Amino acid sequence: MPIDMDEFHKEMFQDIHGRADAEGMLTEDTFFEVFTEPLIDAGELETADRVYYTAPRGIRVDGYGGDPLTTDGVLSLIVSDFRQSSDHSTLTATEMNAAFRRLLNFIDRCLREDFRNALEESSPAFGLADLIGTRWESINRIRLILISNRVLSSRVDGREAGELRDTPVSYSVWDLGRIHRFVASGREREDIIVDLEEYGEPLLILPAHIDAADYKAYLAVIPGAQLARIYERWGARLLEQNVRVFLQARGKVNRGIRTTIEHNPNMFFAYNNGITATAESIQTAVGPEGLMLTSMRNFQIVNGGQTTASIHAALRNPNADLDDVFVQMKLSIVDHEVAQTVVPKISEYANSQNRVSAADFFSNHPFHIRMEEFSRRLYAPSPDGQFRESKWFYERARGQYQDQRARGTAKERRMFEAQYPRKQLHTKTDLAKYMNVWRCKPEIVSRGAQKNFADFAAFVGAEWNRNPDGFNEAYYREAIAKAIIFKTVERIVTEQPWYQGGYRANVVAYAIAKLAHDLEQRERSLDFQHIWRAQSVSEGLGNALTVAAATVHDVIVDPPASHRNVTEWAKQQACWNRVERLRVKWPASLEQELLTDEEVVSNKRAAAKDQRELNGIEAQTAVVNAGAEFWKSLRQWGVDEGMLSPTDAGVLDVASAVPAKLPSEKQSLRTMRILKRLQDAGCQLSTEAV
């Protein structure tokens, strides 16, 4: 059963202090990191960059959500409310309003040149103030977010709060209660509830399914202005299941669509293909004209991201009038239980005119499933000769760790935590970060968890299609070794005398990437399997990483005049180009840690061979477990549909004779490939139902 809020708060409080102690960080900084992680996962923010500044006269800021130029003109600022108590307390409306006023005061001061000039140029506060000042003309909306480990009596989410210098302001509160509800739900994202009356009026819809269908679908025409206002509120969250946008990070404005809106808005419906959308559930009402759509839960635009983004851009285009713009919409209702599987497929097929790689790289992708299986099976060697072994917990879907931990008694929880220590929990986005720095992409890592994960997804999706056996036990152990290195560098940076706070995440990413780059140039590699066995970084490697961190720090905190914000500078390719060119005198002790490229290739070939053998055994087990009757039914379906070659039919004949006759590993692998091919062609048979 899920833990209650009191226990949840105690655990988070302990986690914050434990991480702060382990990494040598201030508890306020750790609180910001821990509490913004769910916001990024929930889609509230793309990134959360720490910038702490406070001053008399009611001014404060704790962080921001990225450059407005990359977030559709939205400036997101964060203020923290952290109380040093393991018992949760109440956050009053008066205190909430005071926190938001401090943020508004900070923005107002940032628009004054004398305030910006008075700040220390090397400080994170100066970088943020300069960003707000220089971007002000392109900022079309301000979002203020309060994070608190107290409980607000009423939920505040996206509430309009007037204007600041003619720019609309909204605010949201992520208090302890909201964080608890989101984590306990186990969802990848917080629910999107679109009440159509808030953005215009209910829509007349036409059912496009038969009563006996397994799913429901509707056709509708949505006014362009209403679609634009919905996108104004939810932004890129509406496009999360759009595979093309997922891989490219954002919908882009299309010039042709914009021209139609400006010059022929009444022809928009005729010229545009409309949007394909899904929702997990809807609410309807019967009106004078027929069935009316009033509300949608977890609305997703799976095809038509450019159409939506272009219409939204027209809201602030003085040459555009959306009154005559109407968009056709095909809406499919997909239950939450199957949404992660079905929705990406709808998107993939809807986008089939342009091939999308890694189309289904969500939590149900076989890569994540395999990583999860390794994490539950493989014990990490005991460091320093300790008796108890432990495992690294790979959280494929949000809330898995908390859910599995909460299932047992108090004694079973302690046993779970001993086997899977919280410090050895890592998520999909963590893995993407650990791996991408070794692909020499620190600027992508610096852009935040979601953009970095999209880049990693595209890479691994393509690699999986090319060679799935490459993602084997050795790959998993190497991934954990890279996690250990990443966490070690975080501690190293915090302990350095030159570290004055701020930009740690950027320094860590660039330090590791610089080492990876220089080793690649020499055709050398670290012995990651040795790091896995030791579960720690050696003194020699630690010295090399210390040198790397100091070297890249000087470049990161000294941006060119065109990039006065250090955090945003670290997100640019130009920053990595400058670091790439640096000459580093690596300590001699590093040489003892290295392998040649030939040794690495040999080790990878051996690991891939082991994985192929394991895949064959797993396939053989699946064939036997499904049983003879299942394979007979599949063979009959394939024959009836004319989709089996004589060889395919022969392979299924062997499978249909289990357990009297056992197929070989090679035959079993082919049997499972035939099953997948027939399922893709519409066969409803599944081994999961056996």
C-alpha cells in the first residue's frame, strides 16, 4: 500500500539531508534538486537551473526553467520554501502570495540596468538577470512556481495572477501534498485535464466507431483560437506522445501554415490535414445540435505538432486573425493501461510519411525492460570486502522504487532498502545523463533531463534496431560504472577550493566529456568493468577527474560577450568546441586505468555473444511456456491470412509439439520473430495472456 504523507515527508527529508551530506552540498541546494526532479518528470518544466539570490525589500529567486527563446517565450522562475523539520506543516495563502511577490520584485529589478550592473558578473544571479533583461521583448508569458515541503490548504495550478509590464503572469504551487500525490500515482506525468469551456466552448463531435469496437473514436472541428489557448496553457506537454516532436524536442512553426493563417484563414480547413489526438477519457453532454465534448483527460496531439505550434504563434501575430481558422481533429480514446503502448503506435503510423526512428522509446521499450531485468538480477560486488551485496535499482517507470518498497512489512522494507539502497536508485533520465557525457555531449546534458533523454533515445533506438545484443550485461555494468564516475565527480567538484557554488552540473558533465574525448583521441578507454567490480573510482582516476574539472570550470565561467549567462553558455555547442580544443596534462597515474581499443572491442564481442546465447535460452523458455495449443492457434491464423512461408509453417509445427519435442534456441528465436510479425499484422494472440 502507498505510504502516507507523514512518512513520505520523513523519507524525503532524510533523502535531502543524506544527499547533502554525501555530496557536500547545502541542504537548500539539495532540496531544490530533489523537489524539481518531479516537476521535470511531470512536464511542468523542461529543466530547472539553480540560481539563488535574495535581497532586502522582498526580493528572492531560487532557479529558473531555461532560456525563454527555447521555451516558446515562457519565462519560468522558481522560489523555494524549505523548512528544517521532519514533521510537515501548513503553508498559508499569505505566505504563498508573499513568496510570489518576491519573484515578481526580482523580475522588476532585472529590468533595471542599474540593478543588473550592481551584480557580480561571475555570479549566477547576474547571468539570470541579464537573461531576463535581454530577452524581455521576446517573453510573452511568465510562470512563477513555488516549491515547498509544507502543505498548502488548496491546490494552485496555472492560476492567472494579472500582468507584469503587460506580460501575463500565472503561478503554480508544488507543495508536499502535490509531490506526494504525483509520486504515489506512479504516473510518468501529472494528469492534463482540459475543460473546454475554460478555453472557449464545448465541441460538437461525431462518433467514428461501432459499439462493438475495442476503442472509441470521434471526429470534431476545433476553432483555431481555442486550440491555441489550450496550447498556451499546456505547451509542449500536449506533444509528449508525438514521436517526431519527442525526438526533436519541440514543435516548430511552419512557414506555409503561417502564410495560410495570415492571408487565407478561411481556407485553413481545406488546406491543412488537421490533427490526430488521443485522450485517456472524455466527458460529454447532449446539446441541441448533438453530442458535445466538454472535457478531455490527458489530451495528446500525436500528429499535428507543427499545425498546433503555428496556430499558437499566431496568437501574438498582429497580422493574423484566428477567428476564421478551424482545425479538423480525429480523437481516439485510449485507456491509461495501454496508452504507453498504443499512443506511440498511433503517432508512428500517423507520422509514417516521414520515417521516425526510435518511435516507441518510452518506458515499455525493450531496452528499458532489459535494463530493468539486469538491475533486479545482478548483484553489485561488495566494496571494501563488506559482507552484504546490493543491487542498483533501475526505475523504468516513475514510482517503481517507492511502490516496491511500500509493499511489505516494516522488516521487509528494511530488507528491500538493504538490497536496493536509495543512493543506488537511478532513472531513465539519469542513465541518459551518465551515458551521454561519454558520447561527448555535455552541452546536450546541460540542456536538461528531457532534451538529453530525447537525444539518448534517438541514439539507443537506432542502435537497438541495428544490434540489440550490444545491450548486454557488460553494457549494464559499464553503465553503472559511469554512474559511479558521475557521482564521484559531483563530490570532487564540491570539495574543490575554486568551487564557489553554482554550475556544478555543467562542470561535472564537461569534465567527464573532456576525459572521454581525450581518451578517444588516443584510442584508449577506461576499464569500466574494473570500476564495476570495485564499485568505486581509483585514486589515479580521481586525480585525472579533478584535473579535468578544474580545467573545464575556467572555460564554463568565462563565456564570451555574446553569452553572459553561464548556464546558457554551457548549453551551446560553442562551449563544448572550446573545451574540446583544450590541452590537458593528464596525471601519469591515469595510464594504469586504461585499455586499448582492441581490448574494448574484444570484450564487447564476447559480451554480445553471451547475450545472443541468453536471448536464445529466453526465447526457448517463452516457446515452451506458451504451450502447444497457443502455437497451433498462431499457425492457423497465419495460414488463414496467407502470411506464412513453408519454412515459417515448419518452425511453428515444431513449436506446436512442445513439450514432447523441444525446439532449438535458433528455432525458438525464429518462432518469436514470427509471432511479432503476425502481431504487427493484426493477430491478437499474445503469450502474455497464456
